[in-house]
Amino acid sequence: MLATAQLDLAPVAAECVPAAAPDVGDPAGILAAAGARAASEDLPYAGAIPPHDAWALAEAGAAILIDVRTSEEYRYVGHVPGTPLVQWQFGAALTKNPRFLRELASKAGKDDVILLICRSGKRSAAAAAAATRAGFRRVYNVLEGFEGEITPEGQRGVSGGWRYHGLPWVQD
């Protein structure tokens, strides 16, 4: 029989509440804050955006949200509805996709605001850096990714990520 621990997530949830709700009417403000984060953290791409702000931009039509996980993750773990998949890596060995930039260009233009999301924000950061080097000028990484960081107990989704924050997602 599988035993499950009951976690008290109230303290964690309190730490994850943003100081102020994102202003969905101000995409420029969200992008400016993301750009400021890029400058302060010396990021090699346009910026880094928290999940709620990424959803606000995508829902407002101010950005294109693109999932860069593997097709297996996209299908079996879940994804944001209507979000295209452009794999940064593929397969069990996570082999780099040699067609990534070409496939990205088929989904978004080099001047579009592009938000990349992966599992925890690491692969999407690498993909954002590669896209920026290739001439995509407004590429942002979605912080925390879809599932968030892994806990010491080996679990994802309990301390961050798109799903943790209750944002829209579906599973095939």
C-alpha cells in the first residue's frame, strides 16, 4: 500500500502570494518588470515573467505562449490550452532538437513577444537564450515552469509552477 503524507501548504501558499495582483490591463508594465529582472540578473534574453503575469499577457493577446517541453510531458503531464509545442529537447535522453529555431519561427515572428515555458523554467531559459542569439528579440522565460522545482521529497507541483498557481491547463 502506498502511504501519502499530508502536507500543510498554508505557510507555503502564503509565501507564494504576490505583493500585488498583476494588472492585466498593463502588458507594457509586465514586460518592463520582466526586462528589469533580466537586467538585474544579467539574463541573456529579454526577461523572466512569473506565471500569473505570463497568463495575463497570453490571455490579453499581448504575447505568444509556447511550451518547449517534450511531447510526452506536454501530452501526459498537461499543458496550457491552445499553447503550441516546440520541443527544445526530445526523447528519454533529452536530445537537443536541431529544428528548434525553425519550428519556433513557424509559430512566432522575430519581433513577437514570445513566452517560453518548460517543466521548471530551466530548459525554457536555455531555449530563450538560443532564440535570442538567433535574432528573436522579445523572448521571455516563464519562471517556475509548468510544474515548479522538485522538493527534497522528490515531488513537483507543491511549491511553484503554472499548475500550482491554479492557472488554466488541460491534460490529453
